[in-house]
Amino acid sequence: MKGHILLIDDEPNIVKTMSMSLKTAGYDVTSYCEPDIALQQIEQHPEQRYTLALVDLMMYPIDGRVVLQQLKHRFSDLPVIIITAHATVETAVETLKLGAYDYLQKPFDQKELLTLVSSVVNMQQLRERRSFDAEILTNDPSMISILATAKKIAGSDLTVLIEGETGTGKELFADYIHTNSTRSSGPLVKLNCTTLSGELIESELFGHVKGSFTSAIKDRIGRVEAANGGTLFLDEIGEMALASQAKLLRFLQNREFQRVGENVTRTSDVRIVAATNRNLEQEIERGNFREDLFYRLSVFRILVPPLRHRKGDVLLLAQYIVAQTTTTGIPPELSTEVQNALLRYDFRGNVRELENTMVRATVLASGERSITLAHLPEYIAYSKILPVIDPALNVQSELESLEQMEHKHIAYILSKTSSLEEAARILGIDSATLWRKRKKFGL
């Protein structure tokens, strides 16, 4: 099969027709007519992987925007194409800001569908072949300092906690630490904690014996055992359930564990590197994360800065991604307009968003001498520069509370943006938080 396509649309005839076209073209297809059932099945089968998702925008009881957000939460690198009717194209464009790769406008023919799907699948295959994830490129002084520190502590067996927003490259730092450690000849084993339920994550961590739970049809070793002599990278550790946190804590204390369904105590010589995009100290206050586990994990902490705080790396990374993505001929140059647009845009998705943007642009510019604004998503090509409120220029007769300043700042951003999604992105909060603050301040 060329790839595995996830198709979600609440119109059975459309699902039937699209599935037939895709399967005839050589794709494996998993389709759903009920979006809520689709999300339930995806939750119950975290091991399933997809090359591409096609999602209708207007569905009941859950619309495509909600499905998009859930898919991007579970599969951050999964490209999602939104299917939309003519009357909702503007809304579909808004979904691009929420992480959609592109949109397909109804009515469309088989050729249009297959051309778009083929281009996205080819892009995914290019990404898999590229060596972009092999190194950390930077000209930023703060990043250079962090890398120097990471290299120093790599030689020890200290547990490391890597903190930073989604897409900043936390996994690259885990690779960097392992590569520069005395364990580099041993395995580097990775586990993403966001995709597994409590029972499954314990099985993935420590292994299980046949019959210990419904789907345990044979004995299986866990990641802890597989990483013996090397490094275990636990990505998004903040998503781990409290019960699993307790078992991980016990392992960190004495390096002993038991497979699920077994009473035999085993040991493993493994170094733990964890990463999170959450503020774990806040999660401790909320009762979502164990304080004792936090102190065990954070023997050494690395904070990876977001891309918007190191603008000097934007063009360096963009040009490198273009060079790595180009498979034939000379890589296209970045036009001056494109360079300005990239520097102007606030990449809230960080390096991952920049990578997706430049891979897409390179594919669209195939055979051309330069990448132009036409090859970028409109919301990046024509993004606005918003002035920041300077308190020194807004002197009040009385001192203002933090709440009053927040009220004014949110009102200002809302007045300068064209959509709530754009305002939330600039404020650095999600749409639900913006809704609550608008309600609180009467905006």
C-alpha cells in the first residue's frame, strides 16, 4: 500500500465514493461516517498510525474543527486535509491556522482528490528520508549556551527534564544528550506518553505476560527493559496518569520493576530523559503530577526557548529544510518577500510548524528557481505585525492591577486582529481560555 488514509465524513455516499477511489489508487483506507465514533476508536487503538487524514468540516454531532484538534493532539505530525463546501471556504482557511495542512473544496472530482492526496503522501515520504532530525542547527547565543550545557551533563547519568513548547525540538535534545553520553553505543528507546492509556503505558514501560489483560496474547518486554545499557526518552511525561507515575517513581528509586501480570522482580540499567510542554510545578498544584516524581526527574532541567524568541534561527532553519527536501536539481532560493514573511510571522508551532511550512512550499515550488509568497499559506505570507502595548506610553493617574492590564491588553489584541483564532495565537493561549477571559471581562 502507498499509505494509510483516515477518512471521516458524515455523508455515507461521499465516504463510499472517496474510499473506492483511494483504494483503487493503492491506498489503505479506514473510514468513519460518525465523527464521535471515529475519535473513540482512535482513542482505543493508540498503536494505529496514519499517513494522512481527510476530515469533513461540517459534521454532526462533532464538527471538523474539533476532530482536527483531537487528531493534532494525538498525532502532532499527521497532515489533515479539511473537506469543505463552497459556503464554508473562509472557515476552512481558519482551520489552516489550527493546524490543517490544506483544504479540499466540494464538489471535487476523483483526479483532484488523488492529486492532492498523492502530493501530501509524497511530502511525508520526503520527510522520512530527510536527515533534518539528525542535528540541532542554531546561531542563537542562548541555544548555543544550552547545547554546551547539555553536552557537559551528557557524560553523567543524571536524569534530565527537557521543558519547552510543542515543536521546539525537545526530542532532538534527547538525541543530542544520548549521542554525547557514555551510553551512546547502547539503545535510545523512546515512548510518547500522550498516546497511551494507564494500562497500556505500564505495559509499554515495563512489559507484560500473556493473558495479563485482554489484548495480551503473548509475553512482551517493555521499553525499560529494551533500553538496558542505554537511554529511555519519555516524551510528554506530564500526560502520564498518576497511577503510572507511582510505578515509574518506584523504578527510578531502585531501578527495579515487574512486568504487568507477573510477580518476578527485574532490573534495568537505564538513564531516563523526560520532556514536557506543560508547567509541571503548576500541574503539581492542581494535583495532576506527583511532586516526588518531579524532583526525581528534574535532577537537571533544560528549557528549550520557542522559535519566536530566537528569530535569528528562522531563515537558517528554513533554508536548511528546503535544501534537505529538494530531491533533484538546485534547491530553490527564498525570495526577499518570503524571508520577510517568515521573520514577521510568530511561529506558535515552533520549528515543527516552520518545517511543515517549508516542506509544503518546496513541494509546490518544484522546478522553480525561488520560493515566493504564493507557495506559503496566506496566513503566513500576509501576517500582520502587531505593535506591543508599551506601559510607558500608557501612563495612568492611578496604578493598575494585573487584572486591569490584562483586560486592556486582550481588548487591544482583539481590536487589531481579524479572528478569535489569530488573537488567541498572538496572546499565547488556546481558544477556550480566550473565550473564558472574554466572558470575564465582557469583551
